[in-house]
Amino acid sequence: METKHVLYFIAAMAMTFILTVMTLKMLIPKLKSLKMGQKILDIGPRWHKGKEGTPTMGGLSFLLAMTVSIIALAVYSYFTENKIWAAKFFITYAMALLYALIGIWDDSLKIRKKENEGFTASQKFLLQVAIAVVYLVCMRLWGGLTTKMYIPYFDIYPDLGVGYYVISVLLIVGIVNSVNLTDGIDGLAASVTTVVGAFFALAAFVIITPDLPAALISAVVIGGCIGFLTYNFYPARIFMGDTGSLFLGGLVIGLAFLINNPLISLIVGIVYVCEAASDIIQVGFYKLTHKRVFKMAPIHHHFEQCGWSEIKIVIVFSLITVLAAAAAYFGLDIK
């Protein structure tokens, strides 16, 4: 990676951080005046009821900040870099924006209905699958995507044919929803995703062919998440909502595809995976036995019920992600 690319990275991160903080200062009072507060379910931890009414849809702040930064840098790179970089850049970011639109619509429905549910599970799933399919088709046509999938640690690229697309759709939808589930306590999703963004930034700089789109999207993810944490860390003054978590999920899995290593998302995103797995296990086991494996799912709520503070959970889960990122580093295709 050339020196100018490092400067792009720093500029994108700093610009996104500043714009996110500035946007939040204006957005929080606006959301409060519109009474766009979070509804807290009675089945959740009882102490969460005190958070009811906290403004939600805060993900709009870093979505707008990232978009401004991305457009500025992508347009510049289009005229100064390899055109396929710009194509991959825009296609991946567009996918994340489409997931954000689902989140915006979903959050709006929740607020209007004064409930904690917007879309039905089947409606959301079908929309998410459709976006994943469109993303893969566009990457195939204009982003240089092939059906060879890198297997971390084994240094092989088996050609999976049609199976590549099946696995990829499952990965995309799975990671997007896993990030969404991780957003359950103050600062958790943003903290974990900051670490994940840092991993992909490192990956973009050290892989065999340095990847500018991955570096720049990583930069805005880091800048946006840290900026959001200034208002979202415990006690949160705003929640990102599905608007933010689905958007971040799209960016995280998009980064894995940009470095041509989609399976690495399961390693560096181990916290996301555990959140989703705990929810699936809890629901499935309860339907079969009418008993629970965890005190509450997703798993961060289990630890809350065990007496852990929200700050402790965020710190421990973030440290686990750091360890996962270190392990994932050795699964990169570095020559």
C-alpha cells in the first residue's frame, strides 16, 4: 500500500469520526422532539425499562457521515486508481445501504406501532436474501468475483461453482443478522465492530494485493463506530437501532468479500456468531424441551442475568474480538 493510500485511510477515519459526532449533536435533540424513542419489551432484563424512550435510529449519524466520506474518497479514487477498485467500492457500500434501508423502515414501524417489532421475521429474511443475491450478481459482473472461495489456514481456493453463491448468501444474511443481535446493550455492537474494522484495515494493508476499497471502508467503520460510542457508551444517550446495526452488518461482511476471504468473517466475528448461535440454541431447545439453555438470549443478556455490568460485558466481548482478530490474521492469504 502506497503512502497516499495510508493518508486516504487516515483522512476517511478522521472525517467520519468528526461528522458522526457533529451529526449526533444535532440528531439527538431532534429525535427526542419527534418522540422517536426505543420501546423496551417486558420480557427483557427489568433494569432495561429505565432506558425506554431513549432515542433510537442513531445509526443515521454514522450512516450519513460514512456516506459523505465514502463518496468524496470514492470519486477521487475513481479518477486516480484502478477502475475495478471503484466498482467494488460502490457495489459493497450500496449493499450496506440497502440493509440500512430495511433497518430504517423497520425502526419506523416499531415507533409508529409503539412496539419492539417492525417487519415479520419472514419479511425481513426475504428482503435480506434478495439484497445478498443482487450484491453477488453485481460483484460477479463488475467486481471481479469468482466462484473460488479461500479456505483460511489451508491456503487453498477450491472452485465451489453454484455452491459458492449458496454459501455466500447464507454468510451475508447470517452476519448481518448476527451484528443486529449483538446490538442489545450500550456500546456493545459499536465496540466489537470497531475491533473488527481495525482487523479488516490491517488485512487490507498486508494481503498479497493491497486493497484500497477495503482499507477505506474499514476506515469509515472505525471512525463512525468510535464517533457513535461518544454518545452510545454506557449510559447510552442514543441507540443505533436496526438502522445502524444492519448497516454495520452489511459493511462487515462486505469487507470480507472485498479481501476475497468471506469465511474469515466467522473467525474475526466470533462474538457475532456466538450471539446468533445462542439465540438459535435457546429457541430451538425451548421448543423441543420447554427448558432454557441460557438465562436469557442472546448471550450478552445471559451474562447480564448472571450479574455482569454492561461495561464489563462490552470490555470482555471486545477483548474476545481482539483475540479472534489475532487468530484470524493467520487465516489471511498473505504471500
